[in-house]
Amino acid sequence: MKTRVINWFRKPFPLVESARDKLLISLGSGVVVVIFLVSFQPFGIDTVKGIFFYLCGYGIIAFLVTALNLIISPRFLPAIFNTTNWTTGKNFLSILWILFTISLTNYVYGEFLVSKEHVDGLGQLDRTGILSWLYMTFSVGVIPVIISLYLIERKLVRDNQHLAEKFNNNIGGPYADESGKRIVIESGQDTSLSINSSDFICVQAEGGNYLTVYWLDESETKKKMIRQTLLGFLKKTDSIDSIVRCHKSYILNLKKVVSYKGNARSVTVMLDGLDFEIPVSRSFPREELNKPG
């Protein structure tokens, strides 16, 4: 059981990146908090006067604190909040951190910012002090978080595995014969490159205006860093139908695809000649991976 739990926490998981998704998650957390507190009125808070607007304050806190964490944390900790190594465990820990910061804000709101009658009401119920606020916030949030995280992870795995199976059924074309076409990139005397399109495997963005190009040379995988943007490379190869962009950092040759796999984070591609998998981003048209030549 322990091993299964550890392995589950190590599974890949998608990192929320779009501002729209972050806003919706934050808004949803605030609404859920208000609905839960108003409906069940736990911890004896039904004795507090003016309860609806008082409880709405906790919903606003959940919304604002969640939004700030989702927006600010990736900016200050980019090495941790990395889409390529984000896992279920990291996602769970980030949620626990959000719950902790919500607890601290609830403490300030519940004991110092609201009217005296609300503070006195909680005092009579022995619901004051930072430990009480940590207990109340975590007891409300942890179980739903675990259940939701498990259900979301399973659904994402099923969806991406189904999509990977669909892609696997279409590996191999048909693609046009483009073996005579060459990919030529002039980016300085020491970094120019000319390879046959049939030998090209993929390119990986290295940040800024640099790419690492992978290709086969008599069954041996070669790679070279060149000064070029991903969009610039795509323009140079737009006449080659088997070369498509699948991720914000990758362009690949569909003729080199060995297999597709699916996990909760994404669909990944294994290419001939590479010892690592390439992710397929949800933000790019996945039908491109099955287009005929």
C-alpha cells in the first residue's frame, strides 16, 4: 500500500499554466468554500450573527489567496514549477501550501478584521488561535483535495492513453517522399547546418534564439546547437509535410515516430534515435500528428 501511494505521488501531472484556468480554479475554490460553509455551518458557526456575509469573506479569501499563489509561485520558483517534471505529489504539496496560506489569512480575518460579535462568537466556541484556524481549514479542504486529485489524475490518464492509442494506429503515414529535400540553416560560420529532411528527427528550443537539432547520420544520432528560433525553423520546413510542431519547445519529424504513450500530464512521443520522450502540448492541434503527407 505504501509503495502504491508513493508511486502515485510520483506520477506525471499537468501544471496549470493559462491565466484563464488559474482564474477559474481560484473562483471555483472560493465558491465551493462559501457553499460548504453556508450549507453545513460546521464548527458551531451557526451561532454567529450576520452569518452569510461573514462566511462570504472566507470565500473571497480562498479566491484571492489561491489566485495569488497560482500566479506568483511559478514566477519566483520556476525550477520547481516546471511543466516537464510536475507530478501528482508536487501538485498535492502546492495545494497544501495554498491551504496553509488560506489558514493564516482566515486567522487574521476571523480574529482581527471582522466585527467584535463575530470574534466573541468564535471565542465562546473555543475556535480562536492559529492552531484552531489551521485545523478548521485543513479539515475542510484536505479530503476533498485528495479525492478530486485522484479522480482528475485517473481521468487525464484515460483520456491521454486513449489519444495515444489513436495516434499509434496511424503511425507510418502515408507521407509524401521528401527524401530529396534538404534543411539548410545559415546562422554563422560555425553553426550552419545542412541535413537531408529524411534524416531529421526533431529540434528542441533551448531558450532565446537557440535550438538543438537532432538527426541521424548513418544510423548514428547527431545533435548540434544552432542560432535560430523555433518559428524560424518551422518556416524553413513548412514545405515538408511530415515536420510539425507538437509543443512550445519541440518540432518533430512524423516519419521518425516509434510510438505514443499517455499519462496524466500529456501524450508523449518516442522518436527513432532518441533516448528521451517528447511531450505533445494540449495547446497545439493534435490532429497535426496524424495528417497525411
